[in-house]
Amino acid sequence: MTIFTLKYSPKNSEQIFGQDLPLSQLKNFILNYKSQKHKAALLEGPIGVGKTSSVYALAKELNYDLLELNSSDLRDEASMKSFLSSALGQQSLFFRPKLILIDEVDNISGREDRGCIPALISEIESSKFPVILTANDTSDSKLKPLHKVCLEIEYHKPQYRTIANILQLVCEQEKISFDEKCLNTLARQVDGDIRAALIDLQICSPCNQLNYDLITKISDRKRTQSILNSLSIIFKSSQASNALPVLDDIDMDMNEIFLWMDENLPQEYLSAKSLAKAYESLARADVFNGRIKRRQHWRFLVYINNLLTAGISAAKDEKNPNFIQYKPTMRILKIWQANLKNSKKKEIAKKLALATHTSKKVALEQIPYFQSIFQKSNNLLLTKELNLTDEEVEWLRKKT
């Protein structure tokens, strides 16, 4: 059986639903590339809304050769330059116009990936062909240089009714029996992800009958599985192999996952031996995470995943039978509170350093003496000379 996402992938622009404006902008960019101000287009928007499909559909419709590069394979300046210089400079084999697609460009960065973004920009500026980049999230500062050289085209989540209409067309083609309630429920729960909707439709229609019970069971789908459920599987599973895949599709920064683990491990693993073994796996995962940041050895990601899932799961001697309510880490809040508490101290030290012509470090060392002075008297002259606010004076008078 052919997978629906492949079988019903758009063959032309008319089969891209709910993205009329970005699609017309992209088509205009391709057709009028030589007169365009920008040498590349950046398609930005959530997963599964049709960014990559639009490029493929337009390439077929306009009879362009399409060369796709996955940014995860281009992790340093040398590989980026080597690959793109040949891809962007050579004529198509059949002398047809050529499109260059670089998918998931938000997987690379300028600083951490050793000049990858600057190399990409350099090659884009000298390209003879339209370059199209896609990204799920362009808010990261690492992508800021790309905003200056790219035409930004924004894709939005389609409305659930649009997705429901797509599913209905597929059901009619596949002769799948359905009712409106099933289709609407399926369309709503994918949160704008058309690709996920097609996958769910195929899963939930055994024997060509759309099954409402199956739809409700996958409403908490693997792609959006919560960190709470993942922790429960890791901590409670009797077999490490069950825990191994649970973090694959968690939409959460790796550093946050580390903090969740650190916060909840002591609540779940009660024996000292189990807790020590679990923290050993967590610490080793953190070591590999550091090596990725420093050396860009991305193959260590698999080690991190194995240690955080199977490693921690296998650390326990026995499953804790008690229900544990997992909580997010309070460390970030404590750091924020500490920074807030010290902000007035730092601001006073800055004013004191300016008035006494000393460094801020020296001024910080004098703050305790300064506090004792204010706690004994009002010192209006000092307050005026240093231009202290009422809040800063109150902080100085407060006994610690």
C-alpha cells in the first residue's frame, strides 16, 4: 500500500491548499528571478503546512530541474562551499531552468557550525539560479543574516476546515467510509499539519472505514507527545527498549529535557544506588551534549538519546509503584529571582564606581560597607550625589 503522503503529494500549485498568497509570491520569485532584488527566498512556517511541497509542485508545473539539499548534511563551511559552488554554478543537464532547495535551514547556525551561514550567504549572492530555503522557526538570532539577503515568504497553519476538505477528497478517492464528525476531529487535532493528517487518516481507516475510536486514541499523537508522558514511560517502564524511542518527537529543547530529568529523578528513584546510576547516565549525556556544542560532532546525538531514555530507565532496581506528579524545574525561576535580587546591587555598584572612579568589581566589594552606612542614617547627600532611586535606597537600608 502506498503511503498517502506520497500518493497525494501535490503535483501542481492548484493542489496546494490554504496557501494562496505565499504560493503566488513564490511563483513570482521563481519566474522573475533575474529582476528580483533578493537572490533567495526563505519560506517560513510550521511543520506540515506545505513549504517543501510548494517548491516541488512549482518545479513540476514550471518544468524546472530541482536540486534539494538537506541542511543537516552541511554542517561546516568547507562542505557548504564545496557542495553549493558546484550546485549553484553548473547548468542543468538538460539545459532546463534549475531550482535549488535547501530544506530546514534552521538546523544550521553561523557560529556553532563554523561559518556555515556566511558561506551559504556568499554562495547565494553569486548564484545563477533561484535558491529557496525553508525553516520552521526563523526567530533564532543565528538566522538574522539570512533575513537581509532573502525574500521572506510566510506560510500559515491552514484552517481545520481546509484540512477536513482535503481528507474528504482522499476518502472519496480511496473509497473510505467516513462521517463529518470523524473528519472534523481528525482535522482539528493535527493543529494545521496536513502531512500528519494524511498519516492519521491512513492509520485510522482499516478496512476502508474511518474509525472514531482510533482517532481519539492517537489524539495525543507521538509527534506532540508531552514531556510528562515521556518521563512516565522512561521512569516506569520495565524494559529499557520501551523507553528508547519516547524522546524522538518531543518538541522541546534538549537543555530543557535535561532540566526536567534532573528535577524529577529524585522523586521517582528512591534507592541511592538507582539514583546514582540514573544520574551517571544523565551526566554522561551532558558530556556528549557539550562535545556537540564545542566540536560539532553531531553523531553524539544518538548517544544522548540512548542515555536519557534506555540508560536512565535501566538504572532502577524496581519500578516505583507510587504515582509521581512530575513538575518543571524551578532552577530557571531561581536564577531569575537571583538576577532580580542582584540587579539593584549591580546598578548601585555601577553608580558608585562612576562616582569614585573605580571599577565595578571594586565597587561591588564596597557595597556591604555602603549598606551599613545607610542603615545607620538617611545620608541624603550620598543619595543625591549618586542619584539613587527610592528603591535603591530602600534596598541599601534593608538588613540582610
